[in-house]
Amino acid sequence: MTDPGGELPHPDDVDDTPTISCSRCDAEWALDYELDELSMGNQAVEAFALDHQQHTGHFPDDVSPWIADCQRCPDGVERLEEQGVRRWATAHARHTRHTVELDHASRDEPVLIGDD
Ligand SMILES: [Zn+2]
Ligand SMILES: [Zn+2]
């Protein structure tokens, strides 16, 4: 049997509604609600990711949060924007004198906040 020449349709390429998937939930969502109802535009993925984290406790695939993780106590935060996480880490280190690791998937190694 020969290949007819790569003319098989690719239904996934036609629909331009962005989708997001989560391997932990083993599910996939189209973001048309965020785009249409909430008029989120480029922030639809971020809005979805934050909602997902709030309701399930984890982020979906392809979303890399900034993570601040205290080396001395169980405190820490996960957020999508660096600024809030860096601010939390700085404040935590300042008030508790703990060292906080600030990390993101784009970094080779974490930054240490409050490390003298
Ligand atoms: Zn999930
Ligand atoms: Zn701490």
C-alpha cells in the first residue's frame, strides 16, 4: 500500500482555538471560554493555568510557573509572573532570615534570595 502523498487532513491544524492539556488530569481543554466570554486574548492561557492551579493544585502542561521555595521552612509560592514570586521571596528572606530558592524552567539553576 502506497502513501497517497501526504494529503491526509490534519483536523487539529484547522481549528485555531488554542488548547491546553494536562497530563496529570489526562485531559485537554479548548480555551474558547476564556477567549470569548472573558475576552482574555493573549492572557487566556495564563488565566486558565491560574484557574487550574487554584482548583487542582497543579499547573497544566507547557506552563512553567516561577517557584519560590524556602530552604528552611515549608513556605513557598508558585506563580506565573516572576515579579510576584521574587517579591514574596525577598520579603520572606527579609522577615525570617531564611534563604529562599527562586526557580523557573528557563533557568539552569535557582537563584538564592537572602543568602549572605
Ligand atoms: Zn491538571
Ligand atoms: Zn522560610
